[in-house]
Amino acid sequence: MRRPWLVLGTLALAAALSCSLMAVKIADIKKDPGRYENKTVTVSGKVSGGTKLPFMAQSFYQLDDGSGSIMIVTHRALPPDGEKVLVRGKVESALTIAGQSYGLVIMEDGK
């Protein structure tokens, strides 16, 4: 009799974990930045325009998921242009005026 509950419990746990790893659409982040700001999200898409500035620990690149694009700030090696990647990081805005966020970026987790 315990078996059905064990199976259901395992499925519920798996569903909860997969939801936290599911990619958020970039358009959703840009449409409602206040909902995502200072929260960790996972996004996926195609890399373009990678830049490593001298004397800075971070690198930057654009990530486009087909719904929109956003700047990714990373301490990792830059992925090549055109590569599809999955990124987990914290949504931050460079500037907020009257509740409106400008210059949204995702600060990638890890080093």
C-alpha cells in the first residue's frame, strides 16, 4: 500500500525540481522585469557578440531565445557565437527610474 504514495511523492519531487530548471522566456523577463529582478532564472538561447574587456574579470554576450535577447555577464570563458547554451543567473538592472528597469542583464552563476 505504501508503493503508490512513494511513486507519487517521487513524481511530485521530480516535477518541483524540473520547474526550477525550466528556461524562462527572455520576453517574459523584459515584459515584467520587476517580477524577475534579483531572482535567479534559467534561460536558453543562441550566443552572439561576445566581448572580453581588458582589465575586467567579466565577459559579456547577448543571448537570444527567439522571443528576445538579453545581455549575459559571466566570469566563465565566452561561448562561441552561434552556440546554444543554457544559462542560470540573477536578473539585475543597470538603472531603475520610477519603477522602470533599464539595461537588464543576467549575472551568470558560478565562476
